[in-house]
Amino acid sequence: MPIRAIVREIPGTFQQATVANPPETPISVHRAKEQHRAYVCALRDAGVDVKVLPADDGFPDCCFVEDCALLVEGTALITNIGIASRRGEESAVAAALQKEVRLEVMAMPATLDGGDCLVIGRRIYVGVYNRTNAEGLMRVREVFEPMGYTVVPVPLRSGLHLKSACSYADNGKILLAENTIPRDVFRDVEILTVPSEEAYAANCVSLAPKVLISDGYPATRRMIEAAGFEVTALDVSEIRKADGALTCLSVFIRS
Ligand code: CIR
């Protein structure tokens, strides 16, 4: 079965997306929509079966579906996003997933963003910081440890999400932005170090043999190509202005 993905269109209200710092120039919603369409095309070109959910203008961040669910081997833990303004986005994602996988939920005080979760083999790394709390981490343990997964907490000190600093390329290789997470957190992987000046490029989408990366990061591109992957680079300038990156835009069903 091909890899399937759920994505959600960019809402007309995208300029009101949550941001840590306002962008230097305002988000162009038109360009964001074009960039999102190019992202969907790149997924389809890589053989992914993509379901596109309509946007909801009531949720300016609704395109960042990754945060709504942690999906591992036929089970989706529907999250309680760690910022109040985004709570409610998960309903449409849960509705789209319910025919495909088993659903689990989480309730307050547990909060968790999917962007804080990195699954590699039978390990689930969970970044604990401003969006994901100890109770959210505990809920991940309750749901996935009985399935044979080891849950590894990763205390974060900065950045939005765990996957702002690292992501899985495939074949046991991860991208890790320099001077972010200690390297010894990760077991049994080869670390490809992304130089600090290209740190944003540490967030990639793994579709082996292809890897989607953000456009404009030549050193990272060369490193991933040298590691044997076929790179597609996408312009996500407007998505970035809303503190988003490539993985944030999808939930993958990989079984
Ligand atoms: C937020 O602050 O929640 C959104 N503006 C960006 C979320 C990006 N999601 C992700 O990295 N998984």
C-alpha cells in the first residue's frame, strides 16, 4: 500500500497564525497557498496518496496538521495542542483518520503537539518544553508502550518543537541542527549535522529514496545528497513566517 498523507489547505486567515515573533514582511496568503499546492504535488510525485482537507478560517494555523495527531503503526493519538487558540483543529483530522486507524485521545492537563514527536524504528522521542508537558508525555507512554515502543523524553530549552531541530531522513539517518539537542539523546542512528546557519533545514520529510527539504540551504542539500538521498527542495518562505516547516503540513499513515 502506498504511504498516505492527510494535509489541510491554507486558510484565508493565515496572516493571523500564531507566531513567536512577527515576520519582517507580512505573510502573503496567496503565495502560501501556492507553496502548499507545490508541497502536495511533491508528495504525490513521490508516490504518496494525499487527502486534502478543506481549511477552516476559524483556525488560522489549521494547515499544520502534524500537531493534531501522533500516528504510529495503525494508532493515532489525537492531541490536545499546547496553545489554546489552536484547540479544536484536531476534530477534522480525527474525523479524516477514524476510518483508517484506531483513535486514542488525550485530555487536560495533558498537552502535546505532534511536532514534538519523532518516531524512529521502535523509539518515540518526545520533546518536552513549551507545548508538550509531562502529562502529554505520560499519555504517549500509556498508548504506545504497550505496543512495544520505547518513549524517550527530550527536554528542550528553546525553539518551537523537537522537530524544529531534528527529523528523520531514512535508512537510520537523522538531520540534527548543530548546537541544539545533545547528540547522545539519539541511539542507533547516524547523525547528519546541519550547520547552525542552516538550522531551519533540519526539518525534512522522509519519502525514501526522496527527501523533501526547504529551498535555500545548499550545505544541507549537498550533505543529504552525499548520504544517498534524492532531494526535492521546496520554497516554504510564507509557511516559515508562521513558524511552520515541512513536516508540520502532513500526518502520514505509513502502514
Ligand atoms: C504554531 O505556533 O503553532 C504554528 N504557527 C506553527 C506550528 C508548526 N507546527 C509544527 O512545527 N509541527
